[in-house]
Amino acid sequence: MATILDGKAHADRMLESVRLGVEDRRARGLRAPGLAVVLVGDDPASQVYVRNKSAACAKVGITSIEHRLAAETPQAELDALIDQLNADPDVDGILVQLPLPKGLDSKEALHRISPAKDVDGFHPMNQGLLLEGLPGLRPCTPTACMSLLAHHGVNLKGLRAVVLGRSEIVGKPMALMLLEQHATVTIAHSRTKDLPAVCREADLLVAAVGRPGLVEGSWIKPGAVVVDVGINRIEDPALGERLFAAEPKKLETLKTKGAVLCGDVRFGEAMQVASAVTPVPGGVGPLTIAGLLTNALMAANNHGA
């Protein structure tokens, strides 16, 4: 039976480190870091994320500044708000919550954020610093995943790693960070030939494709470490029967509550094969906000104000 990599516990450790960093700033006569979040429209998942982010900010002493815009907001108005936040000396970090409503260009918005305030780590300049292995604000989820692996003593040097997913948010930066730690990295995706065989080569498998239960237990190399970045909501009982055959508790939750969260990996099956697995929920999810607030503190310290 595999070890469960508890993302919630590690997120708490990361947040405690941020809280101490904020206290240190105040002891030196500096203000608390200011984090501005721009939420456009009423996407339910985004609403939950922003609410959780605000609660985490309050916990560690970071000032949370929310700007809520209607779904019909034109691009020019969103751009003007970002310009305003870029110029605000009390704002150290800016997060434009994705996805944006139809009609808005997310790339234009993200690229407009000052690289020094880009706490999501999505700006091309910060992505370029990561590519060159230089310090900068890095994408929150992969950075926090690397911190979790380090905490659990996973030695990445020479390890064969497979990253399943190629997004700019997780897949690509995760691959670069693993390379930085001397892992041998393969990026796999939906068009990879014989995907199960590629996954079975991995000593470390990172799944980040947003497809519920894609990775079966038979895809996992015995003894591998599995990091499941996917968060998917399942409401279909028939799909649940297929995905949760090895997780009777999750199947029961689906039947009684009508919905349940799962990752891209079939957790119950993975637990029988892998050496360590992140659960969903309670794995990578809490780490993302912890990584965001870590970046907000870093941005404030970089500003020196």
C-alpha cells in the first residue's frame, strides 16, 4: 500500500512560513504584502478559489484586494484595471482569475501584468527566467509540488519522470523544474503514441490533463511516485462505477451526495501499485494557494517597500 502525500499538511507548513515572513516584515517596519485578485464573471469554481484565497490571506496576514467585474466587461476596461494595479505601490501581486468569460483575451491580460507583480508566474518574462534556471516568480502549482516532493525526501537526480500534460500553467513549467533538479523528463500528452507504456516508464508520474481517472493502475510502474494535479467533478453514476471500483467510499459519496471530486489518476488502483500518491481532494489543490501566497511575499520583498 502506497504512502499518501498529504498536500493539505504541507500547504499548512508553507502558509506558516509565509505568516512568519509577513511578521518579519512588520517587525522591520514594512507593510503587509498586498495581493490584488481580479475576478471577471461568476464562474462557480473561480468563486470558490477566490474565497479560499481570501481566507488564506487573512490567515497569514496578507492584504487581499478583490476586484469583481461583470462577465460583460470589455477588454479595454480589464486592461485599464490591470494598468491601475501595476501602478499601485500598495499592490505587490496581481492575479487575474482564469478562465475569463468569452470575448476576453486571457493572454493579453496576463501579459499586461507587470512581471514583478505576476504572482501566478505566467508572464513570458518569468517563464523565460524559469527556462534559463534564474530566480523569479514561478507558476504556483508546480513550485508547490516540487516543495512537497522535497519535503518527503524524493531524490529527483537521475529519476525518470513523465509529465502527463503540456500546459503553460503546470505541464511545461513542471518539466523544467524537474530538469533543473537533474531528472530525465518526458512530456506526454493526448497524442503520445502508446501513452500507457510511456507512463509505465516513470519513476515519478505527474498527471495534469484534466481527464478524470485517465491513469489506471496498470499504467503505473511498481514503486513509482504519483503526483495527481487533476481536480474533476464527477456526477455521472455510470462513470463513477468505472472509475471508483477500487474506492468504495468515493463511490458511496457519489451515490449519496450526487457528486464527488477525483483526479486524473485512479487513486484506489494507484495505491496498490505506487510507493506514494497524492490524493484528490487534499493533495495538490491546497498547495496551489500556498504557492500563490509564497509568491506574493516574495514579490513584496523584491519590491523592498
